[in-house]
Amino acid sequence: MSVTLWTWIFVGLSFSLYLFIAWRSRVKDTKGFYVAGRGVPAHANGMATAADWMSAASFISMAGLISTMGYSGGVYLMGWTGGYVLLALLLAPYLRKSGRYTVPDFVGDRYESNVVRVIAVICAIFVSFTYVAGQMRGVGVVFARFLERDVTEGVIIGMLIVFVYATLGGMKGITWTQVAQYWVLITAFLVPAIAISIKLTGTPIPQIGLGSTLKESVAGEKGVYLLDKLNQIQTDLGFSSYTDTFVGGWDKANVFFVALALMVGTAGLPHVIVRFYTVRNIKAARWSAFWALLFISLLYLTAPAMAGFARYYMIDSLNGKTESEIPQWFESWQETGLVMWFDDGDGVVRYSAGADNEIFNIKSASPAEVREIIASHATWKATNGAEGIDGRLLMREKGIAGPDRDIIVLATPEMAGLADWIIAFVAAGGLAAALSTASGLLLVISSSVAHDLYAKIVNPDADEKKKLLVGRATIGVSVVIAGIFGIYPPGFVGQVVAFAFGLAAASFFPVLVLGIFSKRVGTVPAAAGMVVGIAFTGFYIIASVYGGMKPWTFGIFDHGIKPQGIGSIGMLLNFAVTLGLSRIFPPPGEAALELIDSIREPEGVGPAIDIEEAMDH
């Protein structure tokens, strides 16, 4: 059977399973819709959290980032994993004990203000839509290549699936669907990694395979280590060594700030935090974090190996090949418009650093732009440069020539010549990763509007039926907006998701930490800190990525701070503004102080002690 047929089989079976689970998990009350009735076992919640967390960015983009960035790409592993330690220690147990349904719900009650609640809702929606854009982009990539459908059709199908199981079962349906999606995505990631490791090194454990010697039949000689071979290939082609540290703009400062932004962004992401509201008690919340880290580690510890394998195969299978020798995997992916080769007349493929690079990945281009590029290059080639435009120059001029890491994991099984069913299974795993996170994000948007705005402010007397109706209608509108982002993506998956983490770090992390551990921070400081943090971070990302602004060095850094790491600066500004104003404005009222004591007081020990007050005395 062909890859396309295998893909339809795997996608059809997995989608049918998701819809069946959603039907069996349908709910009729807001408690089931928003927090799954608070009855999810810790280990199941760990799986669901892992699926919610390991989005298209983790499954599709992360190994691609490490593959193209080398050592520096590890910043995503460190940031996205380390954040769970902060979440488990600083936030999850306390927020679960608060008994609230959402992050804006806790923020609004803790700071005793509907204004602060609305600001938190706006931040949650902003962060979630930024994040969901990356997921829908991942859905489009998978459909475009493996199901041979237009990206638009693929996104629409994904939208419909998410809409059905998100609206039927709410958080309950999403939770149990994500448990199934976890096993689909983790199996789809591990099977090709193990198979490729055996094929290259003879070792069935990918992590060991990355540091092992290549088979003599692969390297042409004995005792050649895979990483040494990669370093040699990279330097021969003009790239930096694969294992070099802090290359180019990825200096120590940027690695630190990006890692920090991803860590605190993880701890502040609403769709991750809300998962800890679904368990039975505080103990289960802590165990959920443990199980989630365990399940996540299966993919995250394998990603560097997959990245190294992909880099080796991509360069080895392309560089120096004649037009007739171009591998089938490249021909297949070139049809999607996500990667292109422009012949300068000699019929030889060159994968090298510098202006003579003839292989281009495409960041974002419409079908019309791709057709224009191909037609212009054909004219240039036919006239030997006398007339027309070289397609490579046109791509640079349009700003769409650059690394699109989203194809790396999906294309690697094809590069390695694995069985068609494995290639198809990877596609199903990519869809599971994208859809599981998209559903969680859409529920955050729905709960923010229906629970925190409608039920708390607009119509506090609304009955359960009306609340559910508003929640489901909000998901419908959100799905349409998310689909538009998928069809017209603002960037590649990993980049867009990193922006969302920066926005979460700059807006939610300080207000949540201070809301739990400080009795001095009141309404005005919290509101001002959130506004300053997210406004600064949002401005910097939009201006530098889409407005042409040069990244700022702040007068002390050799390279400008990358937009993926600016959330760290936004978080520090948030803390500075909030703590500075808390010395001027009054502390919170009695109700807020009682809430703080109730979530921080261990059972049978007595009243909680405020850290700041203890230090003052």
C-alpha cells in the first residue's frame, strides 16, 4: 500500500477513536465542561498533560530546531522541561487548592477586581491564540504532504474534529481524548527513532545511538562516530560545527533569556495550569506533575537523537547529487512548497552555507507566490540569466527564504527509507500532537469568555444551560479564528509557540507567584504589572519579527535579544512594576488574605507564614 493510503487508515482510525471518546465523555454541567468534574486520576492526568504539552512544536518543530541549530537548539529542551519543576513546586498545588476553574478566575478573586479579571482574560486569549496558530500550521503541513490535500482543506478537517470533541465533552472529553492522543504521538515518535538508530548505528536505543559509531556500511570505514561525521560534514559545507556552543546570534545571553522565558512561560501557560484543576486533590496535582514529566521525557530525551539522524540524512542524501539523483522524499516535499531547489544551470544540488545555497525552505508563502517564484526562475534559466529573475533572489526579496524546521521530523522516516506504514504513522502522530494541544487551548479561550466574562461579570445569574451554550459557542468562533491562523500562519510552528511562552512569562507568571506568596500585592500593582509585561513583550515580538525592528542589545549584550527570549525581560518588568507599586498602593482586602491563607496552609499545621513579612522581622 502507498504512504497516502496508510496515512488515511491511521488518521481515520485515530480520528474515529477521538470522536468515540468524546461521545462517551459528553457532559451536561459546567464542572464537567471546565474541570472534568475534578475526578481525573493522577496518572491519566499526567498523560493528558503530556499530550496537551507536547504540541506540534514538540513533535514537529523541536527536533527540527535542534537539527538546524545544533547545540543551541537544546535551549528548547531545557526551557520546556525545566518549566514543569517551577509549575509543580510554585503553582500547581496552590492553584488546585484554590478551587477555581481558570487562571483568570483565580487572578480576579485574589486581586479582588473584575478589571484585573478582564486583563487576565485578554492575556489568556492573546497567549492562547498565539499558541494555537502554531498547532493549526502543523495540521496543515501534515495534510499537505501525507494526505495530498490542500493546506486549507487539511486545516478545515482538523478544525471540525477539534470542534466536535471539544464542544461535546469539554474538559472531560478533551482529557480522555488526550490520553489516547498521547499514546498515538509517543509511539509515532519513538518507532522511527528506534528504527533509524538501528539502521545507522546498530543500536536500538536512540540516545545511545547518537553517541555511537556509524555502521561500516554507512560510514565506509570503521570507528566513525556519528557526531564526528556530522561535525565534518557541517564544516566542509561552510556551516559551524554541529556540536559548537553559542554559535552566531545564539550567544550565552540569548540562550539564557530564551531558556528562562520558556521555563517561566511553561509555569504561566493557562492551558497547562488548568490541567491541575481536573484532579481530585492537592496530592494528585503533585503526582500529576511527576507523571507528566515522566511521559514527556520519553519524547524529549529522544528528540536530540532524532535531530542528529535527520541532519545526517538530509545533507548526505542531497548535497552533490545531480538532478536525476534527487531522492524521492525531496521531490515529494517540494510539491508542498515547503522546500525548493533552484538549479543554476549545472544540474547539481548544493547544500551549503552562504549565498550560493541552492536549497531553500520556505517560511510562509502563498500558492500564488510559489507559482510566481517557479515561473520567474524558469524564465531566468531558459534565457541563461539574460532575462527574467533568479527564483532564489526573488525568494530573498520577498523575505520567504529561510529555515522551515517543520518538515524535519515528518520527512526523516522518508529520508531513511523506512517502511511506508511508519511514515504514515508519523503523520498520524503529528496530527495527534497538534490537535491535542489545540483542543486544550480552545477550551481556555472558551472558559475565559464564558466563565470569567459572561458568568462572572455579564450575567452572574445565568443557569448551567446558558453557561454551557456560551462556552460551546465560544469554541465554535475560536475554531474558525484558529483555522484562519493555520491557513495564513505568522511563522513556523516552533517560533510561534515560543512567542506564546514569552507572552505567558511576561503576563501570568509574576501575578500568580506574587498572588500566592505575597500578602502585600493588591489590585492596582497586579493590573499595572500585567499590562506592562504583556504590552512590552507583544510590542517587541511584533516589531522585531514583522515590523523590521532590529533586536535591542540594551547596551550590554553583543547580540540583540531574540524575540523568543524577550519574555524574560517582560517578566522582570512585570515584577519590578508590581513590587514597586505595592509599596505605594494599599494591600489586598480581608477576602483576598483569607484566600491566600487557605491555599498556603498545610493541613493540621496552622496559619501560613508570609515570606516577605518573615524576612522583614
